Amino acid sequence: MPLNARDVAHSVFGAYRLARFDPTGLQYLDRTPQGAWQSFYAAVIVLPAWALLLAIRLWDQVQDTSLFQVVTVEAIAYVISWTAFPVLMHSVARMLDRSSRYVDFVCAYNWSSVVQMAVYLPVVVLAATGLLPPALSESLVFAVMLAMLTYQWFVMRTALDVTGVTAAALVLVDLFLSALITDFADGLL
């Protein structure tokens, strides 16, 4: 069953609460298997912002590449990027003896992407406009990226109920996997 606006707002509010380092944010998420599947609707919500970020990132790099090729490669990469880490985490959660928290993780991880994009996109767009000096733009983007990694750390630590060190390791694995997918896709262009 598709989500309605109320369900989405409730889930995004839960992700927002998590961004404020409030573990009760999990209570706003539908932490059922169906809720975990529905949390992938966050990918649809984030898609327009992701497309804008992609255009900003690739604008000068793909002038001689057909639009069809760019859209095809990047669309496949987008789907893989939304599914690869949750699929990997299914096995990791079992190895960490946190299988019972896997659904919590998927819900929180996916909905947190909406909050992350709402913060990250305006900063990247501002940096891309050239209105700020390059050093300030780069510092601002870097600071927001660190904040997003900290947010992901809290989401993983809270949703999986793991130690801070374990959560940090999982964030690094997620970052590495995302970079790998992005680099591979960009290499096909």
C-alpha cells in the first residue's frame, strides 16, 4: 500500500528528531517489515534533489556524452546506491547479533536521507552559484558533510543499538560503498 502524506510527514519528523540526536525519533517510524519496504519511498522524494546535485556535479564532465547514456547509467547507480547498503546490512546485522533491529535500521536509514538532502542541497547549490569565496564554499560543504556523517552515525548507533565505534565503522563502510558506486558509474560516462 502506498504511503499517504501523513505517513511521510510522520516518518520525516521521526528522521528530523533523530537529526536532533533524539532517540525517540524512532518511535515516529513505522518499524514493521511493511514500513521498511515503504521507507524506500524516500528515494522517490529525494530523487529531484539528487538529480539537481547530479547535474551540478557532472555539468562540465559529460558535455560529449549522450543524455540517454547519462540518465541510464546514473538511474541504475541511483537504484543500486539505495539498495546496496541495506542489503549488505542484512548480513552485517546478523553478524552483529542485531537482526531484530534490522527493520528499525532500514526505516531510519532511508528516512534520514530526506533530512540529509534537505540540509545538503541548499549548501551545494549556494556553493555552486559562486556567490561565496571558494574557500568559504568548500568549508561550508565540508562542515555539512561532517554533520551528515555524524547524523548517520547517530542513526546507526540508535537504530541498531550498537556501540559508537561499531556505528562509526558502519558509516565508513556506507561511505566507501557509496563512493565505489559513484566512481564506477562516473567511469561509464
